[in-house]
Amino acid sequence: MDKRLGFIGIIIEDRRKSAPKVNELLTQYGESIIARTGIPYRPKHCNVITLAVEMSTDELGSLTGKLGALEGVMVKSALAKA
């Protein structure tokens, strides 16, 4: 599989409800995660997680699809062209 550098941006609307499920998924894909930053944004009562990843398009699609299916979780991602 051709792995490329990329990022995933995750917004969690209800930390108590969704964060455990998000963390479980991120643990499953941990070998492909280069860096992770999590920021609680209290004024909007949400959390923001940014990930730097090295993944194939299939892996990225699998992870972001699972994350996006979680209630109260929004996800955006991109991979480098090369």
C-alpha cells in the first residue's frame, strides 16, 4: 500500500459521550498516527483533535468513516499528492 502524509481534523461536540469511542478508534490506528494534539475549546463546549498521519487512502477512508459515523463527531482530512 502506498502511504502518504496527511492530516485529520476532528471536532467532538460532547466529550463525555463521544471521546471514549474516538480514543478507541485512534488507538486501533495508532501505528499510522505521527502526532496528535487535543484542545478543549470551552467557549463552544467542544474538543478539537488534530492528527498528522501517514496512511494509505484506504486506511484514511476507513478511519474517517468510522469517526464520522459517531454521533456528535465531525471529521475532515486530506493526504499529500505524493
